[in-house]
Amino acid sequence: MNGVVEGGWGYVIAAYALSWGTWVAYLLLLKVRSRS
Amino acid sequence: MSAWSQLLGCLYKDLLIGWRGRARLIGLGAYALVLLLLFAFAIGADPVALREHAPAYVWLAVLSASTLLLVQSFQQEVEGGALEGLLLLPTDPFALYYGKAIANLLILTLLTLLSFPIAAILYDVSLLGAPLALTGVVVLGCAGLAAPGTLYAALTARTQAQQLLLPVLLFPLVVPPMLAVVRATSLCVAGDPMGQLSSWVGLLGVFDILYWSLGGYLFARLVEE
Amino acid sequence: MKWEAIAGGLGFAVVGVAHAFGLFVAPSEAAMGETGRMLYLHVPTAWAGMGSFLVAFVGAIGVLWTGGKRWDALVESAVEVGIVMSVLLTVQGSLWARPTWGTWWTWDPRLTTTAVMVVAFAGVLVLRHLVHRPERRAMASAVATIASFADVPVVYLSVKWWRSLHQPISNAGTVDTLMLVPFLVACFGMLFVCAALIGSRWRLAMSRLEREDRASDLPDRPVPLSLEGRP
């Protein structure tokens, strides 16, 4: 389905990937810092 | 001593310290002047742009200079333990805070009012459109800097990197009064066809009331221990 | 099992399902096309950021009211999580703005307020690193947190007015029912994720504060008043 705004998918995927990546990374960082 | 006379006493003390260190205050004025010049150099010889944004340049210069003023605002009190001495008297911490905040307000207002004629010359803009309203706006704007600034000056007084911390903490906080005061100054200077001045002054007023009351209370808690 | 693990696991699972649904099952938005799918990401993140700073504000009041490490640790953890979420929010906003309006940045009041908040609260974290005495640090962070949080509505209002001078603020538009479900589910799940992150970070902060407390039982060397605050 085409919306009024073209080419949005790339940005959408980037946003989701970045967000999930950040959350997982932060969680891992917390785990690592707790261990030391 | 009543709270009022304590307040006036603290205010007198701070103004006296300011007067005795007036070389520093003159330096502050020179700093503001240099910034006004630098803005002109950075923007370029574009008289339209300079004239249009003159209020912004003035207030940016004042904001930057306020850091220098506020940073040494509590310097005397911290060196030699004068703050502890004052609190042991006992001085009402509200009197301490408001005395200093009002002193800073007066100095900043003076600085801003002196910057206007210089900006008028450098940027070729007439700033006398509505002198009374303009003065009122200047006082409200400086109040928006003085209250949170004095609080953060006390907060960062004993830290290592006070000169870094104070602007980093203060500047995001004073986004609303800066926004409002530049708008309001433009409207006073260039005319206010749509009657927006009252809204901006209202916003300034809300911020000032909020931070002049919050500041006193937070300062009192800060110096309690 | 620690409660944060359960809450976090649940939260991430719920958000994951909502996102999968929103990305691949729900229809694309009428006016915004595919970029509308960012709604399931952007709004929950906004809740998480604001919620975290609200928790930090509550913690700061706790520090002023009763004092104690637990409240100070809450301030530290909530501010940090809030910054992570808010920085993420700003980046998301940028990624939304680019395909929608062609610029990387719009002076949208919510986005701009978030950016200002990031700097304000980052200042609180910087402050924490530069004040060494625990009681002073707790008090200083609490005061700075309260001042910064109280500023949020004023900043929002001022940016909104300032922006409305130049162009009307466009709304995100109303949400279709099929999109409403993953949207609400994502928001709901995100609150759990946020709580779990703050909880984990809180444990870390507590253990550090306790360790610091024990270490300071060593005798202090006498320090003249004017040098207080330096290590």
C-alpha cells in the first residue's frame, strides 16, 4: 500500500532497529556493570 | 532581626561586595561588548540581519556574561567559610538567597540596559520604541536569569568544575525566559501589531514567579546540612 | 527471581509482539504511509522518557523529604534511564521528520522540549560525577532534578508559542482502531520495560553507594574548608 509519504520503510526499520539495539545494549551494559 | 531587615542586610552586603569589586563588573561589561562585536563579525556586514536580530544578540551576550557573574557569586562565601559563619549567626537562608538573587538581578539589569545603546550603535537599530515597557521586560528577563542562576551558583560553589557546571545546568533551564524575553524585546522595539507582548510577558512572569519561589526553598534545603 | 527480570521479560515480550503486529500486520496510515508505523515506537518511548523523569522527580522529593541512599539511588537510576529514552526519542523524531518533512530536525515543541530536557538532566549526571561527598551530591542532584523537572511544562509552553509564530503545528492525526491495539499494548509494555530498567539500574546505584559508604570508614585526612569538595 502506498501512502502519501514515499520511501518511509527504510527510516521505519532504522528507527526500530536503533531502538531495540539501544534497549538491549543498555540492558547488557547494566548486567556487565553489576558484575564488576 | 526580622526577615526583612536580614534580607536588606544581605542585599546591602552583596551590593557592597559588588561595588568593591567594580573592576570585575567593568570587565563584565567589556566582555558583553566584545560579544556584541563578535556577533556582528560572525553574521557579517548584513545590516538587515543585524537590525532584525539585535535583541537576540544582546540577550545572548547578557546570558553569557551572567555565567561569569554568577560563578563568582558565592566565591566570597565559600572561601574562608563565610557561608558557614553567616548560617551560624543565624541568618535566615531565605534572606541570604533573596539578597544575593536581587543583587545579581540589579547587576544584570544594569548590564543589559548599558548594552542596549551599544547595540543600537553597532546594529543600527533604534531601541527607544517603548522605553518604559522595555525596561520592564529587561527586569523580568534578568529576573529569569538571576533566580535559577543564584541557586545553581550555590549548588556548584564547591565543585571542581564550577565554570563548566553552572552554564551546563543553567542554560537549558532558562530556555523559556530567554525565548520569551527576546520576543518581548523585539516587540517593544519594533512594534507589536498583533498585541502579542502581553502573552510573552505573561510567560516571563510565570517563569519568574515559579523560580523565585522554588529557588528560595531549594536554596534553604541545600545549605541546611 | 528478581522482580525486574520478570517485569523486563514481560515488558519486552509484550512490546515485541506489539511492534511485530504494528510493523507487518496493521495497515499503513492514511496520510503518513509507512512512516506512521513509527507511532508504535515513538509514543511508548516518549512515555518511557517522561515517566522516568517523573520517577526521578519523585525520588528527588524523597531525598529532600527523608534523605537516605534509596531515594538518591532512585534519582540516579531514573535520570539515567530517562536520558537513554529521551536521546532515543530525539533520534526517532529525527528519523520520522526526514521522510515526512524532508528535514532532519523540526522545531516541533515536543521534540524540542525533549532535547532541552536531555541537556538539563545530563547536567544532573555530570553534577553527580563532580561532587564527591555523598550527602552533598544527593542534595545537589535532588535540587537540580526538581528545578529541571519543574521547568518541563514551561519549556514546552514557550517552545509551542514560539513555534506557532512561524507555522501551525501539525498534529500526528487520529489513530485507526486496528492501529490502536498494538499502539496501546506497546505503551503498556514499555512502562514495564522502563520500570525494569530503572529497577536494575537502581540496584547498581545502591550497591555503589553502599560500597562508598563502607570505604569512607577510613580516617579522613584533615582538609581546610576552602578545599572541600575536591578529592
